[in-house]
Amino acid sequence: MALRRFDIEAGGDSFAFKPETEEKIAFWRGKYPADKQRSAVIPLLWLAQKDNGGWLSEPAMREVADRLEMPYIRVYEVATFYTMFRLQPVGKFHVQLCGTTPCQLRGAEALKEVCTKEIGKPMYVTDDKRLSWEEVECLGACVNAPMAQINDDFYEDLTPESLSDILGRLRHGADVTPGPQIDRVNSAPEGGTTVLTDPKLFDGSRASLSALPNLPAPAAAAPAPAPTPAPRPEPAVAAPAPKDDLKRINGVGPKYEQMLYDMGITHYSQIATWSQETVDKTEELLGFKDRIDREKWVDQAKLLAAGKFDEHEREFGQGKD
Ligand code: FES
């Protein structure tokens, strides 16, 4: 690992978290008991880095240490060990270019040349303060190699041309689109999917092969009305309850939501009562395994069925820093 030193001069004398960050700090500190508050050091350093323009100054690290009542050296040790923490100023858009083997084999070397040509040496900040770059180790998106992370977003399947275009757009304030830069959806094959293409797998017809144990019982046939001499007003017919938005459950996308609807699963309260047998059967019908437990669909559904949307967001939402 390269020796990493603070940029003392650029850091100035003081640092303060932004007022709107305080809520996030409280959230992370709330995860740990009072005598284990220092366990929040990494998320607090991350928030400090965000509030400090993308890098950690020495005063920012001191602020984190003071908040968590930690010796300064303990916080410095964490910040200097993890390369996700940057110890010198970066541009408004900081490019972390993956140079590990899969990306290397797929053209990362040429991308480095683009960064050097259009930005400069690693960690150099352009005069307009908009761009900087560094080479990093695997960012976990090898299947879409070569790739780079720019601020919080991944840009994948890059070519020298597409990276150059992205850098130019960022420099001039134009929109850029994260994700794969070629014709593929997420990590699906280039040019379109080649497996699981039978529409019968997704049109719900497989659901008819099996009945789930906790489906609502079919309504009993209504008794024939007794003849009455005088006309009576029609009884009001209750409108069916609207379906719940099952996509709120983290792990359920539009496709699985439709498949669940087709099976008659339309409300959080149904999922909230699933037994393990039902979970296993549902997974069989949806065509995957061990995912419902892993993604805690039942626990999520219990919160949503109880109307605890905020609690669900805190526990299972995607927007947590
Ligand atoms: S090797 Fe580049 S993302 Fe894994």
C-alpha cells in the first residue's frame, strides 16, 4: 500500500459538518450503544468527506474524533488505511478508475491514458477544479469491466471514446448517464438476454399449477334472496381494496410484482403471514431460490402492512449513506 499523508496546508484550520448532515450522523450513531460509539467512525468519516468537498482534511478528522471521543491517532489510522478516504483535495468530479486484472484485461490501460491526457497526473486537480482522478483496486463491477466510479456512480463498459465523452460533459456541466455505456441492461449479456426468454415463465400461467396455502378462500356462493313483495334498495357492493404497491418491498421489481399479482398476492398483509413452506413454494413459482429470506420480504411486508413506511425505509431503504 502506498504511503498516504494528509495535505495539512490545504485543510485549513477548521471544519464543521453541514447542518443537514446532523440527522445522518444521529442515524449512524444510533446504531451503536453508548459505550461503542467509536464503531461509527467509518460512516462519520464518510459524511465528513462528503461535507468537505470529497476529501478528508485533518480538521475534519479531528471533528470526527471529538464527536466520538476517540484519540485523534485512532481516527487517523482508519482514514489512512482505507483508500476510500482521500487525504488531499479532489475535483468536483473525482474519477476512481479500476486498474485491477479484469478491468486491465478489458482495456483499463487505455482509459488511464485518457485520464492522463484530459486531466493530468493522478490526484492532480484541473485548473477549473472540476476533475481529478486516481487508479483504484477492484470496485466489484468486474462483469462490466472496464469501469470507473465518478463520485457516487459507476460508469461501466467504458471505451476510451465513451470515457472521454463523459469527462468532457462533466467538465462543461452537461448531463451524463451512469451505468453500462453499451447496449446492455445492468449485467445482462451485451446485445440482449439469451436465457429465460420464454414468456410463459413470466406471464403468470405457471401460477395455475399450484395453489398457495394462504391465498384468500374463494367467496362462498351467496344464498338466493327471499322473494319480497316490495322492491328494496340494492345492497352496496364494496369496491375491491386497491392492490398494494409490492415494489416497495426491497427485492420486488415490476416483473415480480406482476407475477405475485397474478398469483393473487396483492397485499403486504398476505406476504406478512407467509410460512417457510409458502416462501419455498413462492420461490419455486418465481423461479429463484433463497432470496425471499435473504431479502427479508416477510419482515418488510410486516412493517408495510402496519403502515410503518418510515421504519421500513430506515431498515430496508436504498437511500442510506
Ligand atoms: S476488476 Fe475492475 S471492477 Fe473488479
